[in-house]
Amino acid sequence: MCCLGRPPQNRDPKPDEIAMMKAVSLQRHIAFASQRLLVIVGNWSSAGVAGQNVELTSIARQWTQAEGLPALPMFHPA
């Protein structure tokens, strides 16, 4: 999430890891940078930040709310 990279061996992040990084890094970054909107890139980031248990294909390119801000989930360019 949020330019933090992937867990070791490129495995999927566990729910507790997502929650930790969201609290430790993402919320601080949003507050520090005075964000007005979020662009959420990738499946795990979208699920973690937007708090949705759906596939990215069904929510990509649709505005939503995340962390109290307008948010736009997108596919990762890779």
C-alpha cells in the first residue's frame, strides 16, 4: 500500500499487515501532505484503503470514499 512495496517473497499481504501499514504510514502521509483526493493503484491497495472486499475489476475507475477523501481506484500500470 502507498509505495510501501510488497511483503517478502512477493506474497499477498495479510489482513494484520494491511491494517498496520494503513495506520502507521498511509494515514500519516495523508495528513502530512494535506491530500484532497486519493488515487489508489492496484488490487491490494484498493481493497485495503477503500475497505472493500471486491475485485478491482468491479470498482476500478469509479469514484468512492476512502479515509474521508474522494478516491479513485485504478489498475496498477504493471
